[in-house]
Amino acid sequence: MKALITGINGFAGSHLAEHLLGGGFEVSGTIRSSSSLRHVVQLRDMVRLYECELTDHAAVEAMIAELRPDLIFHLAAQSFIPDSWAAPMETIHNNLSCQVHLLEAMRKHCPSGKILIACSSEEYGQVEADEVPIKETNPLRPLSPYAVSKIAQNFLGYQYFKNYGLHAVCVRTFNHTGPRRGEQFVTSNFAKQIAEIEKGLKPPVLYVGNLEARRDFTDVRDVVRAYGLALDKCEPGEVYNIASGVGREVREVLNILLGFSTTQIDIQQDTSRLRPSDVKVVVGDYSKFHARTGWHPEIPFESTLLDLLNYWRGTI
Ligand SMILES: Nc1nc2c(ncn2[C@@H]2O[C@H](COP(=O)(O)OP(=O)(O)O[C@H]3O[C@H](CO)[C@@H](O)[C@H](O)[C@@H]3O)[C@@H](O)[C@H]2O)c(=O)[nH]1
């Protein structure tokens, strides 16, 4: 079976590549430039890399026509929410054009392939207290251009399924983390700051944003296992939450990470880290996905955070 991962050099993409290789798949992946293969450098001889700009429809079509993958895991996206307020059109154009180009190329060159569309819990946006844990049927009230782009990606999958019978499965993944998480995201940002302070690379002050937000975190290695199952067992045209079902305040995440360090660290709020709007509580109900696949998250959150901190301790 040939699997293509868009954004294979990204956080989830690199973990998914390892997972699929372990399952005997022939793995290919798109990268933007061969100058930086940070996360897949150790897999270089085991995967086929396409330097392909997904916003370029001709490049995408040529790649899909040549490879004709059985499975496409579409993970590549502009995924940092604050960047979507700074450059809304860029986020919307990037996330939608990549999606349309892939679906159009599939329709022409591998219509019996399957595609997983990595969408997001951010699509739910404004969530009322009595709507938690959030089910797939919850209204979508997006609060960022990024969320709007993910809703559109989600509906494009549905539309191509209904119009052309493409096997498109959409997953709304809640927050996920683990080794290699980009440093702009909260868990990784805090872990990196701790590692830097421990090494004396910066003064013992850890900068934070809104510690009151409550989020639902899953280990990336559980998430990529879920992605494999989604294309194996889920219904096309449907959407599934991938979550842990457990809500944690960002303050709790910080305290767990600080508990792994013996260094004295002060906490300071950096107002530039606050957002125009920050969804208060995001906790997911993944029973629909569980009923279909039997999936449960397996890795304890504390292990995930320790692995992440040790990743930074070994990287900086
Ligand atoms: N990044 C960051 N976030 C902070 C900080 N302090 C508090 N937070 C809060 O921590 C929460 C999580 O922020 P992020 O880790 O940046 O993730 P996100 O905005 O929830 O988005 C991530 O998860 C979505 C759902 O899976 C993804 O769709 C999205 O692409 C991204 O991965 C937010 O409420 C944010 O305000 C900080 O210093 N940095």
C-alpha cells in the first residue's frame, strides 16, 4: 500500500511516517524545501520525498499522477492560530488551495484512493458550558480565520465525497503534543523555556499567555495511530473527533512541566501572548471514533510532557 503524507517533515507528519513504516506501508511525503529535513532526516532512506508546493496545482497534479497513492494523509497547513489573525488571507488561501489541489488531482488520477483531512477542534470555536464534552454534532462557531479555513477543508471533503464519491474522511483533532512539537505551541514553548533556563541560556523567568484556557491534550503518537485507523475503518463523508476527553487548564500543564525540574523558575505573563479571542474550554467527546475503531489514547499525559521536555533538553 502506498501512503502519501503531506507535510511529512512537520510535527504530526514525522510521527505518522514512523507509524506507517512500522506497519509495512510504502511511505512518501511532501516537503517544501530539501534544505531543512529537521524531523525526517533519520527516515530519509526509508521514505520518498517530493519537494512539492501544494499551493501550486500543476505541481500537485504531477505528483499525484506519478505516485497514484492508495492513501493520502493531508496534514500540511498553516496551523498556528495567532498567525491567522496576523495574515488571514494567507491562512485561508494556503489551507484551501492545498486542499482543493489534492482533491482535484485525486479525482483525476486516483479516484479509488482514500484521503484523511486533518481538521481541528478549533472549528467548534465558541462552545457553551453545557456543550462540553463536544460532539461532532455541535454547532460550528469559528473564532479565527484558521478555524474558518478548517471548516472549509472539512466541507470540501464532504462535497467531493457527495459529488465524485471520493473516500474523504475528516478528523477534528483536539490539541496534541509530544517530542518535536513546534516551539510556538504552548506545551512545547513552556518546555523549551524550562530547558533553556536549566542550561543557563536565559534568566530564570518563564513567560506565559492565558493560563486559564482549558484544553484537551492527546499524545501525538496516539493521534497518528488514530489517523491510520481513520482511513482503515471510518466512513467517507463523515467527521470524527480525536481527543482524550480530559480537559486541563494550561496552568496545570505548566505546573506538571515545572514539577520535572529542580531549577527555581519565576512565572511572568507576557501580554503579547494573549489572543483577540481564546476559546475558554475545549474538551472533546471521541465516542463516535471509538465506536468505529476501538481507539483509545494510551500514553499518559505526564509521560508525554516528560518526553517533550527531554526532547528539548536534548535539542538545545
Ligand atoms: N502558544 C501559546 N499558547 C499559550 C501560551 N500561554 C497560554 N497559552 C494558551 O494555550 C492554549 C493552547 O495554545 P496552542 O498550544 O498555541 O494551541 P491552539 O491554539 O489550541 O491550537 C493547536 O491545537 C489546535 C487543535 O488541535 C490545532 O488545530 C492548531 O493547529 C494547534 O495545533 C491557548 O488557549 C493559548 O492561549 C503561550 O505562551 N503560548
